[in-house]
Amino acid sequence: MKKVAVKVLEESGSQALQYSTTEGFEPLRKQIAKKINAKFKTNVDYSNILITSGSQQALDFSGKLFLDDDDVVLCESPTYLAAISAFRAYRAKFIEVPTDENGMLINELERILQQNKSVKLVYVIPDFQNPTGRTWSLERRQQFIEIINKYDVPVIEDNPYGELRFEGEMLPAIKSLDKKGLVIFVSTFSKTFCPGLRIGWIAADAKFIEKYVLIKQGADLHTSSISQREISKYMELYDFDSDIEKIITVYRRRRDTIVDAMEKYFPSDIKFTRPQGGLFTWVELPINMKAKELLNRCLKQNVAFVPGDSFFPNKVIENTFRLNYSNMSEEKIHEGIKRISKIINEGQQ
Amino acid sequence: MKKVAVKVLEESGSQALQYSTTEGFEPLRKQIAKKINAKFKTNVDYSNILITSGSQQALDFSGKLFLDDDDVVLCESPTYLAAISAFRAYRAKFIEVPTDENGMLINELERILQQNKSVKLVYVIPDFQNPTGRTWSLERRQQFIEIINKYDVPVIEDNPYGELRFEGEMLPAIKSLDKKGLVIFVSTFSKTFCPGLRIGWIAADAKFIEKYVLIKQGADLHTSSISQREISKYMELYDFDSDIEKIITVYRRRRDTIVDAMEKYFPSDIKFTRPQGGLFTWVELPINMKAKELLNRCLKQNVAFVPGDSFFPNKVIENTFRLNYSNMSEEKIHEGIKRISKIINEGQQ
């Protein structure tokens, strides 16, 4: 990064430090378009890309663009916590669409769309979802886009983790199946490169991008020119994908470690997901066991997780939690699961 | 900047590239608090500072925090274009408070506050205002804060240009006169350092800062860690104020050049401001002369300015325009004014 930072300042220091266009640094927009077209089978031009300050900003802007008091957002149940906050800031309401291990249940989705005329947005994370780690099957993606086309409702496809696949084939983004331009694909460099640079993007049809650009203009004019140019230069000079491979190798081992440890130590009535990529696994305790109480006991043993209740915008579900295996050594992961298991077992005696 | 970028990455590369706190980089918040307390006589602690992505983001957040459909914002007449857009995004309405060369007319301000119960925010730029270049007198600031206290309404004091004073004494910020914590002071490094880094800030009482932090969390988590650390390191290693002195020296000469040229060439029925700092002067044509028509003719001679109508949220005023003298050589400024004058004179024959 030092080399890159110096190169950017040497080659284009004055532009990098000046105001720039709201849409973002053109070479970076081209690199992103090329990347997602190759990896997720989308077919977007760089003109369909708006650079944002992380994908969180893309979610906030989506709230601003689509949502008003009491408008309804459909989301997976559970869904990403910070998306709930972003949309709630616009006083939207949520309907949780029931999901299984392959994604939203399509019959349920259609039933809800039929019954609710004030659905303004559907929010999904089809790849290695936060918090569950689950991935939508190709068939489910196809069924989903059919229903979306029928009811003509915009979709946010949030995909921060899709590039972090440990095994199996990459699946095409829902955006790649979208013929009506209803899907807005949102992603970020935060999970594959550096979160501190705060660079994300929106890939969408021109009709949406134009509106997002106006919102961005009013919100912060543009994303840091220097951060944009640094990532772009890095992608130009280095093999970005081999860096991702390194991350994947580490995360895969950590996923293996956590899943193995849970299989070994957890009582058999505790369910958990085995993610094929990303950062998270999702644990379901027996119905009478409260994740928050468990957390309180675990904290005393220096182990932490995120109780699942805050990932449900409406439902009260107290017996789930999310584990993030990406930022701990295998040794600590193993020890952590062992401690959680011990505390669970003590509680059940 | 190259030195600074390398130093930041060497000393704290991993933190600079990671997620960081929403409030911002603590040493930078301390540097900002110290700076504005010294320059503008405020009395804020670093805990009162939130780092934003440019001051535009501070305006957007203020809209989000204070404004809802049909709420009223009071502003100077004219006022900053991008603030109008930022607040309009929240479907607010504006009432323009008449101003003279010393700031808002206090009697008018009070009359409007008496008559309108839906005023939720007052927006002012007391130092070298955009677009007029005018600065509020100390007396007017004192009268203003008295009325604000009486009606208990929050104020955004937008001060991006205050450090760029060419002559005379720095005036205390309205924030420095604020005993009830109603004033939210907003500024940026964009005019004194590098706009491309997109670093601005909000200085306000804890009760407001807490809410702004929540908004920032939902909007983009935090501002680029690396940009924040670079500015902070720069301020630590170099004499920031002597850099500003250099900018001031250049801008002062340009201000002199533009004012001299306008005095020399403009017909006597054209009025203009003589700013004591900042980037802008404001020109008032005879009432029957339209700035947009003049602009069309000037563009053919490669001279441009911003017609004044868009700086009035409600009023239709077509005979004013804003000149930005900061980004042109003295030679070009002189030549530009000469050409505008020639075109005006031709039009009047």
C-alpha cells in the first residue's frame, strides 16, 4: 500500500487531492464493472457504477431513494443488522420473508407481495448471508427474479462476501438474471481489501444510477479521490485475485475449525450452518435457551458472539446467535467453541 | 503529502486500513478542537467533534436529524446552493431572511420566528459567505444568538472559509457566543487543505453529537481512516497555519485584482462586494439585466460565472451572479472582468 500511495501522489497528486466527479474515478469504475461481470456474470458498463463510501452508504442512499414513512421493505428473516438501521432511518417498516437454506421461500414472497401494496423495496444477501452464512441456490435465484418481474419492485442485492467462496462454483448474481433493470447490486472492497478506505459501489441501470448520483451529490459530493485512486492503482499493479485467494485460504481453515469444534463440542440439539464462504456461521439453540443469557455467561470467560435477536426486524427470536470466525486464530476459535459448549452444558444440568 | 502517506502506513498501516470508530480518529478530533477554539474562540472538547466526509455530509446529516416534510429552514438570502439541495432532499421548505452587509436583519429574523412555528433549523454562513463573500459583524452575531436563545431553535453555523481571512481580525464564531448549546458548528479541510480527502467536521453539544453519530453509523460507518490519519499526521509534522498564510497571500492578491478590475471596467450602476476573505464576490446588475443571458454571451468569450438565481431558494432574482476569484491567475482574472465589462457595455448600447 505504501508503494501504491506514493505512486498515486507522484503520478496524479494534484487530481487525487482535488474535488472529483460524484460518480467516482472512471478507471476504478471500469475495473469494478469488469470484475463483477467476470465473477458474477453481470453485464454492466462502467457508466452503471457509482462509487460510494462503503456499501453502508449504498444502503443509506437506497433508503433515501425508495423509502418514505411506513413504506415496506421485504427482507430475509433474519437479515443484516445495519441494513435494518439504514432503512429504519427513513421510517420504513419491514416484513420478514421466511427463508430456508436455499434462500427466501418463493411462495411466501409472492403471498406477501400480493397482500401488500406498499412494498417499495426487497433487500436480499444471496451469497454467504450476514448473519446466517447461507447462500441462495441458482434455482431459487431464478424463481425469485420471476416473481420480482411480475410485481415490478426494486431489489437491493447486497453482496459484500460473494468473492470469498471457499468451495464450489461461484453462482451468478441475481443481477445477472435481471432483464427489467430492477436489481441494484451493491458491494464493497471492505471484505476483500481494506475497510478503512471506505470504498463500495452500486451497480444499477442508468435510471437508478442517475438518481443515486444526485443523492450522493447532496450527501457528500464524492468519495475520497485518494482512496479511490489507491485501490485502482493497487488493482492495476498487483494481482487482486491472488490476494483474495490468500484471504480465502485463511478463512476456509477458520471455517473448518469452527465447524469441526461445534460438531465435536456442541450438544446434538444445537444447530448451526456450514457456510461455503464469507465470515459467519449461525447457531440455533434449543427454543428455551436465551442467547443473551448465554452471552453474559460467556463474556465472563472472554468469549463473545452477537445474539441473533437484533437481526430480526420484527420477530422476537431469542435462541440464535451469530459467530464470526474470520478474525481469530484457529487456536482461539477452537478454545472459544470449547468454552461456549462448556457453559451451555453447565446451564443444561 | 507523499511523506505523510508513507509515514501513516509505516507507523499505523494496519489500523489505517481497518474499520475505525464512527466519531473519527481521536488525535484529529483533538487537533480540530484546539484549532477552532484558538481561531474562533469556541470552547469545545474533542468529544464534541464528529468527523464527516466533507462538510456536505454534515449538512446532509443535519437535514436528516432536524427536518421532515414541510418543516421550515431559515436561511440568509441568498445562501449556499448545496445546502439548499441537502435540506430539500428532506422535503423541507425555506424562508429567506433578508440580509444586509452585516448579516441577517435581526428584526426580520424575529418577525419570521414569531410567525412560523414550524421553523426547525436556522442555517447561516457568517464568514465570507457563499455566494456573497459577506461577513457578519460581531454585533449582529450577538443580536442573532439572543434571538436564537429566545426562540430555542437549532442553528447550523457553516464555516468553510473563516480561516481564509485576508485582513482585519478574526471574529468569534456564533458558536462561541452560544450558551444554550443550540449552535452546531460545521467546517472542513476542503478549502484550507485538500478537498479530495473529503474530511469535514461537526462541533456541537453532546446531545446533538450523539444523534449525529448514530446517523453517521447508518450512513457510512465512518470516514476514511487513512484520510483522517493523513491530515492528522500532516498537522503534526508541518505548520498548517503557515500553509494557510500562503493560500491567503495568493487569494488576497486575486481578490485585489478582481475588485480593482471591477472598479475600473464595470459601469457604475453595477454593485459588487469586496470580501475580506474567502473565495467569492457577488455582483448585482441593474434590475432589468439578466445574469443568465449575460452568461450565455460571456461563455462565447470563454468567461464563466454562476448566475445568482439558484442561491435563492424561493425568490426569483435574475440580476445577480457569483464570481470565484480563487482558482484563476491574476492575469486571467483581469482579462475575464474586462471581457464581462465589454459584453455588458455592448448589451447596454
